[in-house]
Amino acid sequence: REAQVLALYASGATAETVAAELFISRNTVTDHVRNIRAKYVGLGRDVRSKTGLYKRAVEDGFVD
């Protein structure tokens, strides 16, 4: 599910839009994004901004 959230959120969708698209709550989206960011930090690939998250998502093939 994190991959789905990452693809939508990093592509520019708001947390509210992602939540509606995936039929989950906004809080669940923000939890997923927080977990994704923590995983990248753990790998030494910090993502402090949405732009940085987008860059990592493209590098990792989650977003075209």
C-alpha cells in the first residue's frame, strides 16, 4: 500500500486526494508517507520535501 501512496503523493496529489483515490483516511496517508520517509532516511537517502520524495520515487521506479 505504501507504494501506491508514494506513487500518487509524489506525483503531486494532496494527502486528501490520495485518501479519496485509495479509499483510506487522510491520517493513513500521512502515516504511510511518514513511514516511507523514515525508510529512505534509514537507507541514507533523506527526503525532507515533497520534491525530494518525488525524486526518490522516480529513481526507484514508483513514478514515471
